[in-house]
Amino acid sequence: MLERMSAALSGLREADQFRDLAAPVGIPLSSNDYLGLASHAQLKEAVVRALTEDARAASTGSRLLSGHHPRWDRLESEFAEFVGAEAALYFPSGYSANVGLLSAILKPEDTVFSDASNHASLIDGIRLSRANRVIFPHGEIDSLEDALRQDTGRGEKVIVVESIFSMEGDRPPLTDLLSLCERYDAFLIVDEAHATGVEGVGGRGLIHQAGRPARVLATIHTCGKAFAAMGAFVAGSRTLREFLINHARPFIFTTALPPYCAAQVSEAIQLVRHADNERDRLRRLSVYLRERMQAAGLSPGRSDSQIIPLILGSNEKALRVASSLSASGFAVRAIRPPTVPAGSARLRFSLSATLSMADLDALMDALARGLGAA
């Protein structure tokens, strides 16, 4: 077994796909701390306060056994109100939320229509469900409609997308998707990981901005990005919440996080509600970097968010340019297959409101040097 693993690792090294762990050093360009809350004093104070108030600081079991705490009930109600849903259920991570949701509610007779650029956690949840899978080309609504029209399955039809795609930085046409749901009696599931905190009134996300239509079966909201905390919520109906408590294996069989984590997320919700200045700054920084890239003859693709890709093609080139930027004081990592399709290795600039225009000017200078050397 070890020899087989060693051979596989050698193959990754030869293909420039080997990954290792490295603490980020320099100006952060790969962080999902979009609003700059990760070092906010109030988040730390909320944890300390909860530790002082609660006799039980640790969790010793799943929430269905010994790990539940009133803080979780309060937090889930607070978040449901925040995004305009009937109810919400908290999972320890965004990955477990997506896998738990999709593997629980989809059945083998259902058909799920998944955007080709969906996150790995969505893909894995769909695979575990054993539902019929239709992968439609990224953002191609006509292809999706053709697939919906041709579907003859006897189960439910469910469309799964991200509201801001994690590797492309663009967003789907939610209005068109909802129209297709009405026309073909389908439901929509939206992963709002990169929109929560950043888009919509008070950072409530793009589905809230759309009025949370009835065809939206569930939304997923990660807390480890703009909220600078941990865990994730699945938001939807009370029926969905109760169903997940009883059927979502990552929820049922995972030890609950300690209750002070609920206090931290609750504080993050309050900070996000009032972070309009940070959201505005993030938008201006994102527009500025895209404009600078285009002026330099570089394409940010279809990005219209704080996630801005620069597709370089080969793994080797992406690694060399990332290394050059690192030497210039920028913390950025090359994104390679299988995270993205073969031949589309890239740098993924993930912006934060803590950056300045001068930081982005310096980035463009360093990028010019790195691309010239590559």
C-alpha cells in the first residue's frame, strides 16, 4: 500500500500537481476573508464571553446525543431570519453541509442538473446521493433547458449551482434558472458560500436579494469566508431542517462544535449586517483589479465579483508565476487540476476589503515581472 501511495505521489510531482502545506506569507491574495473580519476584536471577545458564561465549554458528542446547546437553537433562528428563510441548520463545515444536504434529500430516481464549475463538495454530495446526474456546461442555460426538456425520469428534478462560482468568480442568471424551474417543475439549490456577507442587503446573499422564491429548495451559507468564523448553514423550510436532522449523516454522526463557536458566528452576523463600507470597498477594489488586468492585456474571464482568476494554462507556468509573486511579497497559490479542468491552471486572486489600490498596483507590477520571466 505504501509503495502504491508513493508511486501516486511521484506521478503528481511529475505532472506539477503535487500539493503541500505552507503558511501564507505576504499580502493575502488567496484568503476568503472578504470583509477583513478575521482579526476583528469583537469576534474574539464573543468567544471569551461565551467561555466565561458557559459551564460547558467543550462538546462531547453529536447534537442528537450530548452535543446540543441552546446557543445553537438561537443561532439557527437568528440566521434563518437574517437570510429570510423559515429555518436553518448549522453544520461544522461547508463541505459537510453540502454533502449532508445533497446525499440526504436526493434519491436514485431523481435527476440533478449540476453546473460543470460547481464546487467539489456539491459534486461529492451528488455522487453520494446516487441520483441521475446531468452536468451542463458552465453557465450555458440553453444546454440546461435542453437537458430538462429531455428528462423523462420519474423522480424530482433539482438544479444545483453556486451564486458566485469559486473558481470563475462569475454568477449564474438566477432569474433564468428560476424560470426554468417553473417551466419544468424543478427545484433550485444554491451554494451562497462566496456571496454570503458580500452580496445583497446587509450581506444576506443573492437569493435573499431575489426575494427567496418558492422554487428555491435550499441555500448553503459558509461561515468560514466573509463571516471569518467556522461552519455553515443550510437554510430552507422547517420541513427541510427536520428532515436533515434525521437523515443527513454528516450532521447525525459528527461531534458538535463547542457552543462558544455559536457565539462567534452570532457576533459575525451582527458585524456583517453593518459592513456596508467594507462591501463597497471590496466592490471598488474588484473593479479596479479587473480594469488593470484588462488594460495590461490580461483576461479576468467572466468574473464580476471579488474572485478574479488569471488562467495560465499549464501547471508549470501557474506554479512559476505564483512563486514569482510570492518572492515579491504576495501570498497567492497556483490552482491546478483536479480543482480546475486540465489545461486551465490559474492564479485565483481572492480580494479582501483590507487591501488598498496601492497593493493592487504593486501586484500588477509583480505580475508583469512574473509573466515576463515565465
